[in-house]
Amino acid sequence: MKHSGITTLEQFIVDQQALYKDAKGSLSKIFRALELAAKIVNRDVRKAGLVDILGNNGTSNIQGEEQKKLDVIANEVFINALARCGEVCAVVSEEDDDVTWIPECADQKYIVAIDPLDGSSNIDVNASIGTIFSVYRRADSSKAPVLEDCLQQGKHQVASGYFIYGSSTMLVYTTGLGVNGFTLDDGIQEFCLSHPDIRIPEHGKIFSVNEGNFSEFPDGVKNYIHFCKESDKATNRPYGARYIGSLIADFHRNLLKGGIFIYPPTAKAPNGKLRLVYECNAMAFIVEQAGGKASTGTQRVMDVQPSELHQRVPLFIGSVNMVDQALAMLNQSLSS
């Protein structure tokens, strides 16, 4: 009898375990916690229109953004799952002002940064949303964890990934050994390997940016957008404009098809809008492992030293040739 060849997430991690720097299986336990939490959130997303979990919660997060009911639910689900796994001493969440310390695990070496529900403005309109996570290892787990342990540069990530809740539910992640994607099989409730060894094309035909803010963009970004829209058969322009308003959704499409996502500094948000610790570092690790590039416009995203948990940075991320072109035009305008 011919076997189907299905590889589940758990089996994949077991098979790859020997290649990890962590030989004791701690990362496996963290991933199982993340997987369980994602299944719970996915269940709630799927039935959102049937129960009272749509709409606003009546509260705001640390950024002053109105929290959706599912934001709060997802935050609680992921923090509780990570706290119970026994391998995480602290969780930092975009939805919380401060670090969630886990006293009973104070001697553990891992810290998880998480955006529990990215793209929550799309919840009520049934567009793709997701969860972004990063895993860091403390330098010295013999001491009590402190805030500085949570403010590491992205280049020190042990793992990062995202769950996307769309037409299908997927997990895409890296541990520094390439990027792999898993799709949730609803029938058996397992994430199964569907996109092995993801590589982002060096060049793409998609640019993703909120052009509603065009008047506030730096001149170099305006020039690049004009470049994307120009007709030129030799370079397959104009490129297609695709912008969903959910970082995960726009990034995921561009990762698979090739493209660039830009959230530049603006007059109203000179430091950009996206969060370094919860969003940008995770996506930067993934895209670099897939052969792409991520920059703030002035430096590699993963080289930025966080000064606070909710720090924002501009983001230029995607296919390496497209990011390089955008940065060249940005720098040219700044130097002229």
C-alpha cells in the first residue's frame, strides 16, 4: 500500500531536533503550546459570526488602539498556553503594557514575544488575520529574568513564525534552518507540511503599501511608488498594487509570490507604525531565511537594539532586489 507521505508539524520538529542548538526539546514544547493556542483561536475565528466575539471590547491597548473582542481572547489564550508549557519565563505581548512574568518558570531560559491577533481591524469583515511570534533565549538563566532579557536584537531570535487564519489556516516558521509552511488539516486537526523550504523570489511583481498616506511619505518612497507604476516591458512594470491592511496577509502573499511590503515613516508617524519586538523582527527573520531582505530604511531590522517593548520602526521587507531598489531611491532622495 502506498503511503500518503503526510508530515505533521510534530513529526517534522522531531526529525529536525538533532539540528537544533536546543537538544533537550524545549523548543518542541513551546511550539506545541503555540500550536494548541492557534487551534483554539482558529476555532473562535471560524465561528466569530455565530457568537458574541465580534466587534469592539471597549478597551484600548498600550498603543491607544481600540481592542477587538478577539484581540483580548487571543491574548489570553496564547499567554495561558505558553505559561503552562513550563519552558517560558516571560511573555511580552503587543496587547499588554508590561511583561507577563511566569514566576514558577523563572529559571527557564526562553522568552516569547507575540502579536496575538495581527490585522484585527479586519476581524469584522472576514479578511485574513493572524498571530506573530518570536522566541528568544536568555543569556544567563541562572539569574532572575529582567526587562533587558526581553529587549534583544532580532538577530538573537531562536525561532519566529506566524499563524495565518484565512481560507486555510497555516503556520510558517523558521528556527534559522530555512522556512517551512504547514497547513491545518481540519479533519485530523494537525498542521501538515505543505510548503517545504520556502524561498521568496529575488524579484516580484507586487508592491504593498497604504497609498492613502502617500502625501505624508518621504520623497524617496513616493519616487519608488511612481517607479512601480510606470510602464516598462523590460522590467515587467507596472507592478500590481496589493494591500490588505494586515501585515501577515500582505507579507504571506509576497513571501510566496515575490514582492515588497512598505510601511515607511510618515509625517504623523515619523518612526513608522509597526512594532519592532512583536512584528518586524519576526518577519525579518523569516524573510532573511527565505532569501529576502528587511530594512528600516536606514539599517537591517534585526540589528536594531530595542529601547522599549512597544518601539515602532519603519519597514521595507520582501524580495531582495525590490527592497534594494526602494532603499536606493530613498537614500538618493535623502542625499540630494
